[in-house]
Amino acid sequence: MTAPVPNAFELLCARYAKRLPARLEDLTGPARGAVDLPLHVVWSGRRSYGLEQPRSRMSLYRTVLAEGQRQDLIDFLNRDLLLAQWPVLRTLISRPIRDVWEAAFPELITATTAVDV
């Protein structure tokens, strides 16, 4: 009997899960100023983001969550900003990313429900 072949969703979830930091507290990226992403994260288009502008900050977080490796997540994402943005950010990222992050870090779900109340 052969093992079932994982579907595309499961493969994406596994890929994103490998990149997760051990704890949200490991996300020690900047909370202010400008962030310039390296080419291995953003290989075309916009590479510089201002954290004071909400749209720019959201775009940075979407990009790093989708394309960054574990060290990029740690270096460019900030725990407090991620928690504050999560209620909106979770609607802008792919389902595999959202599911993996919320399964690993229940405090993200708490942040979302706190806003809904």
C-alpha cells in the first residue's frame, strides 16, 4: 500500500511551516523607520518600505511572510506589529500561510478575536 500523495495545499503548508520561528518573541525586526528587503526576498519591484505608513507596512509583512526564509522573518518582522496587524493582514495573505501561522501561534487568533469583539 502506498502513502497518499500530498495535495498542493498540504505541500505549501509544509513549506511555510519549515520557515516559522520557534516563538513570536523571536520576531525582532524594526518597529519604525525604513526597511530595505534583500534581493532573495524581493527579486523585482519595490524593495524599500516605510513602517510609519500602514499600507507600506502591510505590503512589507505580506511579502516577507510569503517569500522570506526563517531568518528573514526574524530580521524583518516585529512581534508587536504582527499582532496588531494580524486581523487585517490575515485577510490579505494566502490560506496556507494564514493556517500555518495561526496553528503555530494561537495568540494570533486571540488578537483577531479581540478586535472582533
